[in-house]
Amino acid sequence: SQTIHQWPATLVQPVGSPLSLECTVEGTSNPNLYWYRQAAGRGLQLLFYSVGIGQISSEVPQNLSASRPQDRQFILSSKKLLLSDSGFYLCAWSEGRKLFFGSGTQLSVL
Amino acid sequence: LAKTTQPISMDSYEGQEVNITCSHNNIATNDYITWYQQFPSQGPRFIIQGYKTKVTNEVASLFIPADRKSSTLSLPRVSLSDTAVYYCLVGDREGYSTLTFGKGTMLLVSP
């Protein structure tokens, strides 16, 4: 069966520091991959999606970037974090019209 | 991408049936309707998906009228553990490559 791993679970970073969140999917090949962010009390916002290695589409202009170096690996990065980057970050993959989410990373930028 | 409208919150008691309605007036012919459940500090979990009429699985039912401009998620005999946020999504592309969740409906189940 397919599983999705996302780490770390929580992260506290100072403003201006870099960020790297990693997500890997097992049990499937060439999945569509997604990064979402959920700010406190708000819905999930799609940040990036990828349909294949090296193929990244950005939904929202921001301080973040994404990369897909391998088929089942999706990385969310930032060179310099802002306070507004705080939130709950979720990686997901899709099969058909269904999304399957990881356990998320709670990022606090102080 | 069809926009959806849901109630911000709903209250219920254990053992009751809960119906959460989602409006999607500009749904397209190829759009499917999908519902997700999210607990605090967790990722959303797929509940049910449908295109028209009625779909039922082991946890919920989804009712879609003929005009498909709305849909209703029905949770039979809710328990305290059903307290969560429920999201309605409408989309047509496989993988929902441009999907954005709304704020969802916060369901609070009390004893």
C-alpha cells in the first residue's frame, strides 16, 4: 500500500533562516505531489504541485520554492524565512481525484 | 475551478445524524465532488466522493441533486470522535492540480 512520509513534525526557526521540508511517497510511481499550507484558523492553500521529476508549478508567489529531485521526493525550501511563513505545512499525493496527505509540519517562525 | 460555500460551523450531539451542505453553483459538467475530514494537527482524510445522485460508504453518504449545484454530506449517528473540520471540494482534473481548500465546516459533537 502507499504511504507518505513528511518530516519534521514540528520546527521552530528564526526569521531569516533557511528552510527545508522533505516529503517522500512509497508504494507508487510517478505520483502527482503537492505542498499545502494552513495558517491558523484558515483553510488549506495550495503552494506547489508537481506532475513529474523537475516539474514544479507554483500557485502562489511567495518566499518559498519547491523541488522534486526524485520521482517520489518533494522538497519545500526557503532561503530566508519570514514571520508570515509560519503555519502548518502538508505534503500530499493524488490518485485519481483523491488526495492523500502526510502528517504535516508545524512551522513557527520567531 | 468551482467555488464552494459551506457553513462555518455546526453543533450536534452524540447519536444524531448530521447533514453538512455545500453549495457549488458553477459546477462544471466534468466536476466531481469530494469531502475530506481534518482533525487538529493532522492532514485531511478522504471521506467520500461522488458525481451525481447518492453515494454511500462505511462512514458517510453523499447526496447530490439532479442540478448538482449543491451536495450534502450525511454522517449517521455521530460520536465525539467525529468532531473535526469537514471540507467540500469540487474539481475535474485528475489529481486536482490546482485545488485549494476553503475554510470548511467545523463540526462539534457534544455528549
